[in-house]
Amino acid sequence: MDNGTDDIVSKVDLEKLIQKFRPTNPDALEVYLEDVWKDLSERDPKKSIGITKQLFLNYYNLPLIIGERLFKVLDTNNHSSLSEEDFVSGLLNLFLGDYKTLVKIMFNIYDYNKDGKISKKDVKIVFNYIPLKPNEIYQRYKIKYEGDNINDRKESMNEINKVLDKIFEEDTIDEDYFKYSIENINSDLFIFLLVFLYEKRPFNDDTIDHYKNLPKKSAKKFKRTATMSNSVGLKLVVSPTLKSKFRPAAAVTLKEGGQYTKFKSNSSNLIKLKFGSNSSNHLKAFGSGLKRVKTFNIKKIKTIVDEQDEEYEDESSSKRNNQKKNVDKSNMEDEENEEEDIDNKNIKYEGYLIKIRKDGELKKLYFKLLYHDLYFFKSQTETEHGGVHNLCDVFIKEGNPSNYNGKYLYCFSIIYPEKERKYYTEDKKDYQNWIKYLRKATDYEDLYKSYEMKDIICKGRYGTIRVGYHKIKKRFVAIKIINKKAMSKEDMENIRNQINILKIVTDEFVLKLLDIIENESYLYIMTELCKGGDLYSYLNQRSFKISEEKAAKLVYKLAKSVSFLHTLGIIHRDLKPENILMTDMTDDADIRISDFCICKRLEPNETTKEIVGTLGYMAPEVLMGKDYNFSADVWSIGIITYLLLTGYLPFDDEGEDKEVIRKTLFESIPFYNDSWKNVSSKAKEFIRKILKKDKEERITIDGILSDPWIKKYNEDEEEN
């Protein structure tokens, strides 16, 4: 691409764009980070003398891949935990580093494999995890964790593709060219990611002010690599895209409303900018431990929904059909008004609490809650706190009032992953306030305030799935109720991994995660309600006979969604009919990919050797324990396609599992069954290409979407 002098760009002062996010007292931030590191590192049951990745992700609440990438940047010694130096210096660099330091951090987040180069794919994977600006109409019926509007997400990625085409002359760029592009071509890759990290910072101004007002306490000056400063230094960068769909753009560019100065793209005269004064199977979705029932009670689900429709029928039919556009605003406003007394970003409360010592004596301490941190003091007059507890990954539990040595005490507990701390107060109102503010600080939600529980759909070893009804949004959902005490740590990690993935997947044919509510005992996961059961049940009701056209349409939707997952770096690893839900039982039903229990996120060019999946659908390279990547999902799509066309699996065996493995590895594709008599030659050729035992010869996911057989039956879909 020619970056000649004819290209005109607008430039802005980076300092003015980000100054509102940067703490004003470097020493106060440093001491705060040291306190937090001490508190969090002591929670690790393995005593690794550091903060583990999961604990860091709980503290700095970022979307999965962005949090993981930032952790990797901070983990300078690759110890899989953050030492005090890693944590403190790394975050000081992020929040107070100069321009050069910030460029390096953003580049390193994109540069996952640390080879000093980034590609378009590296950037797109990260940007898929950055939220978009709210779509006002969509927000009216959107439930908390429901993904971005699909069309908005598509437009946003088209936007990024155009930006990448401007920046990338070659397949990859290095850090020097990344810096050059920020200053002369386009700054979106730098500013949008940086501001998003700033918006999500795990502390607020009150926290830093608390430390600023403490008596002089010297921070531990290790070999601090942080370039701490109140300024990034005078630096003009190309102005961010003003009409971007990405949320940070609204936070910095539109709010500034500045008068941008035009520059030649290769101009060496960097002039200070002057701003104007007029700134204005849900049943299977979380299937770990859930036993497959013989048949889904589809009629029961439909009956519940139909009856509920009648119960809530207080509007005309035409109004209900437009429900998404005409949500009962008054109900929504009432819900919001109840919480208006506590600002999410300015949570503050303080007062005396009582602890009962081991010897039975009562000990009174003064506590101060600031945002997500709880400080304790010997007394109210003390200015220096005795310690701090960060409230990430904790729960608040109400206790029963009790009479203790003649004193009537109200009790509550703060439950940490490995311990429980009990606190008491003599005043009921004070007790209620502590509960209210602590729950706000820990993002607690009351399940029954928003949801009504309906009939049970199915039960499993670890939980129950029920039909639910969202009272505010007036929508039916599936609610998976997980008993955390019955789950192993590994099971819970798998569940949380699925949740993190579903939070950012916005494809129309992937089961939508709508909400998550958690307390100390249960995890409630709300997904869209699919009334058609799974694909296996759907086929079974049709005696495993559907038209070739219907098969091609289903495969197209499946491949399209899997392709989207792969752009996010997600390999499903257990694609099968039981993990594909149907929106209903009609011939026009759509699919929803579910059950991400064993999915894995891979970086570009990364492979794995884990032998996981379901026999009959697992690719040869997976069974043999060889390196594999996204092509393993392609094989599974091939097996499903074969089943759709014929009604049986190509390498199945009613005997031992080893026969299934042998057939998968060594036998050719069986085309001799009578079921193939009426199948087209194009469909047979497609099967040959997708079930190549050598993954290097196998058709790619993009190859599926462009295959003649698939295109023949999906021309209308492609136009949309």
C-alpha cells in the first residue's frame, strides 16, 4: 500500500484522550497494588507465592482472551503466576506508562506467540472480544449477558478489516511499524484496546485517594520497570474512527468533540492539537455430568410456554408480536430505580464490625468499603489501615441473629474460595446496609427478583434444568441450576470456561448465553429456550430420513457457526447431534450449537494433543494422540453430514469401542448401503473431501462453505 503524501489524516493529542482514566498519584497506586497482591497471593491453596491466572482474571474482570493475553504479558518469567514484581510493575506500566511503554504493551497483547510480529488474524481474534456500543433497540429486550447484536458485530468486523487493509502491507508487522501506523495511518488497534483496558480497571479514584491520604508509606522499590508518570508525554496520534461501533470509541472520541487538525500522513511536523471549548440441549449446553435422557419432553416444554403465553396475555396479539421493540419501559425503569442509591463505580460504606476471637472475646474493628476493596482499622480515628481484602471471587451470606453473652448480634459471612470470615453488628439497620453494599461490591443478584421458575425439563448428577421466565424482559429461558458443592474443581473450571466462551459468541446458530447468577452454593446459567430438543431427537422423529436439500442447509448453518468459532480461536471438539439443539420441531427449525464442556481456545498456528470427544465423531489425528487443530471439527461435521444423508454413522460398531477406532483409522468410507442410491454425486464428493483421514488433505471450514454441493442449496442464505 502506498502511504504517499497525498493521504490526509486527522491527529489528536493522546494525553487528552486518555487522561481521565489515568491515576493522578503514582505512589498511591503502587502501594495499593502491593496491598492487593499480598491479599490475593495468600488465597492460592497451592501457596505458589503469586497470583494465579484464574485469580487474576477474577480480579481484573476482562473478556477471556484479553484477560489471558494481559496475564501472559505480565507473567514475564512464564511461571503461570504473577510475582509481586510482575503484578505491581506490570499494572503500573499499563496505567501510568509513557507512550512508548503503552505501545509495547498493546503490541505484546496482540503478539501471543512472542515472535515480535503480529498478523491480521492476531488482531481480529482480540477485537472479537471487545464489546460494542449498545444498540438501543436491541438493549430493550437484551438480557444481561446476551451477546452483541449479530448484525452490529458483523459490521464491526468489516470495519476492522478495512482498518487492517490500511495498516498491513505485508502478512505481518513488527512493533516499530505498529508504532508508525498509530502515528501516521490509523490508531484504532492501539486506542480501542487501551481505553477498553482502562474502562475495566479494577479500582476507582476513591481507592487511590484513600492511599493518597494515608501517612507517607514507602512502596517497595524493587527493580521497578514501570515508567511512572502523570503524562504519556506529548504525542500526536491519528484520531480514532469517530463512527466506530466499538464501545471505547464513544468513551474517547465522541465525548471529546475536539477540533481535529488535518495532517499529511507522512508529515514530520507534529503540531500540538487545540480542542474547542464546546465539548459535548440448553438441555445439553452445560452437559458436564448431565446424563442424556432417552427422550426430551418436547411436548412438556411447549405446553409450559403456551400456558404461560396465555397467563401473561394482557396485550393485543399484534402488540405481543412486537414485544422486542415495545418492552414495558416502566417495569425496566422501576428495576433500575431500586438500585439508583448505589452507584456501581462509587460503592462506599463504613462502620464498626465485631469479630469473635478464638478465646471467645469480642473484638471491634472499623471497616471501610471502597469499590471492590474492604479495609480494616483498629478504630475510626486511625488513618492507616491494618489490612485489605479484595472482594473478587467472594460471596456474602446472611446469618441468623444470635444472643452472645447478653448481646443481640446480627451476623453475616464473607465466603472466600478457601475460607469464611464471620462479622457481627449490634444494629439491624447497619447490618442491612452492610449486606446491601457488600452485595453490590460483589455483583450479587437476586434470582427471584428477575426470574420465575417453571417446570423441570431434566435432571442430572450435578444439577437440574428448568424452564424460566424473565419477568422484566418477558422472555422464556432455560435455567441450568448447578450445585457447586457436588462439583469437583475441574468440573467447575470446565463450566466457567464454557461461560467465558459463550459470553463472547454472538453467532446466530450458537446457543445464546443470556444471564448468570451465582451465590455461595449454586450457579444459575440462563440460555435461550430451544423447544425442539437436540438434532438426534429431531432426526429420530423423522425416522432419520430428511431430504438432501435439508441436510445441505443444516450442514451450511453448522459450518458457518463453526467457522465463526474458529475465528475466535475456539475449537469445539465434541460436535455431534446430541450437542446441536433445534429451535423447534418444524421442518424450518434452526440449529443451536451447544455443550462447550471440552472446547479449547487455540491461538493461530497452535495445536493440541488431548484425546477428547465422542467415539464415532472423533477425527483420526485426535484418536492417535497426534497434533491437531481446527480441522478436527471439520471431520466431525463430515460425520454428521454422513448421518444426515443416510441415517447411520460411517464408522460405527455395535460391539467394542476398539472396532469404532479401527474403522475410523483404517477403513474407507462406506458408500455401499442402499441409502446412497438417491444421493447426488456432488454430495458423495463432498463426503470424500471432508472425511479425508489425513488432516492436511481434508477440506477446510472455508472449503465447506464454498463447496458446490453446499452452495447449490444455500444461495439464498449466502445473499443474506
